[in-house]
Amino acid sequence: MDGVSNDVIEVGGSGVGHILRLPEECISHTIALTSPRDACRSEAVCVAFRAAAVSDSVWNRFLPHDILEVLSRCNNRIEFASMKHLYFQLCEPILIDDGKMSFWLDREKGSKCFMLSARELFIVWGNTPHYWTWRSHPESRFLEVAELLNVCWLEIHGRIDTSILSRRTQYAAYLVFKSTERSIGLSHPSQEVSVTLGAYISKSTVRLHQAEEAIAPMRRPILRRRPLVREHSDEPLEQPLADAHDGEAVPRNPRLAGEGETVGMPFRRRDGWMEVLLGEFYNENGEDGEVDMSLKEVRGGRWKRGLIVLGIEVRPCK
């Protein structure tokens, strides 16, 4: 828009009849080839541009092609007066799939974003009350969150089918969480995070907690190998043999997970939760199947508690 001189678009200018003589449908088609941000800016150009920029034909193009299918999965009916009205309603998260996922649009580009609730995740020991508990949380968009009571084997996976994501889009996956005041074991040892899509694998190391913790003495568990997991269950076949309160001292909050290793740290979100990057992936045409996103710490043998999991969020990279 900046490259068009005023006399071309203003009534009375020497260029009148160039753009303003075009049918509104042509102007709408041109605006629809830009972006939601540009469409909003176009409304301020002149009356003719405003009529074209707010038209349903423009905003219908900014909405995902399968938006009706997504809306059919909503928990509550969505009322809207226009496609533009619908677009900006969907820029705020809505619950879908019986409240187990949330969906919204990236405000600037209209790309699809999702959050898998904790109930949609695979959490080792997640359904064992001695290790994890499920409860409501006043700041959660979902009915339940998962709170870690005591585990030495921390492993969380989330999966989402690339066919429901926006095509030709670079995505990032984040674990969204809080920690309680009495949390321990979340800063050391550091956690391994990964994103896997087909043959592509992204791996890195993070810390869920930055502050130095008061570390209670703990003994390494006897069971060190990866637990076998029953089919259709999140409970390993083998139970840990060590008690959560047995003791062996461990170092306080090391700054590095390994020599020369960069450790990702969490950031506070505007909604009050914390998020830590699990990794990024590129969704070409949505034909690569499921992407697996994970966080785990299974080697240090240290007991952990105080992690509150809201879910895993998948949104376009900025």
C-alpha cells in the first residue's frame, strides 16, 4: 500500500479511475491476497477500500479451508455476524473435542494453533495416584491439570496429526506448565526435549526450573532401565523399587547440563503460565502423519515433584 501514490487512490487526484474505478470484487480479491493485518490497514484508505476490506470474501480467504470441520468440534456454538467477526473471535482459544484440546488462529497470519490438554498427553505413571494427581486449576482453560507428586522417571509425550495444521508453516511446540512452591528435582538433572516428524528429529536440553532449590537428600532408585509399558496404559510393568524419600546428596542447580551444552530455559507467558520450547518442525502439506513432542528426565535417578502440566501448545514460529 505504501508504494501507491495518493493521486491514484484519492478522489480528485490525477489518477482517479485507476483503482477506484475497479469493481469492489476486484479490490476485495486483491486485498485477500495480502494478510489480515494489511486488510485492516486497507480500511483506512478510503470508503471504497473499507467496503472491500471488510467483505466476507476477503476474510473467508483468511480463515482455514477446513474451518467448518473445526467448528463442528467446538464445545459451544459460535455466533458471528460476518467472516471478519468470526476470524477475530477465533483469535482467542476455544475448546474442542470435549474440552481436551483448544484451538485458535494466529492473529497476524491466520495459521492454526492448538493446545493438547494434559489429558491428551501420554504421561508415564500419569494414572497412578501415588505419583501424579489430576485436579482443577483456577487458571486453566481445561477441566483438569496433571500435578506431579513424586517420580524419578519423568516422561511426557504429546502427538498431533500434521493434517490438521496449517500447510507450509514452521511450527514450534511448547510444554505449558507451572511449578509449586515445594517443587524439587526440576532444575537438576536437566530434561531432554525432542520433536519427531517422520525421519526428522530435533533434540535439545532444558531446565523446567531456574531457581536454586533446597535439595533434600535422595537415593538413586535401584531400577535404572526404561520401564516396559502395558499396551493402552501409561503404567510401566515394573514398579520402582526405591522410596521417594531415601537419600543421597546431589549437586545444587548446575549451570550447565554438560560441558559446552546450551540449556533452554522457560519463559513466563501473559496468561501466567510458563512455557519451555520442545522443538520446531516444518509442516509441508500435512501428509507426514503425527508429530511426537516429548520431555523426559530418566537418567539422573532423582525424585521430582511440584510440576503442574497444563498441556503442549503447537503454534507457528514468529
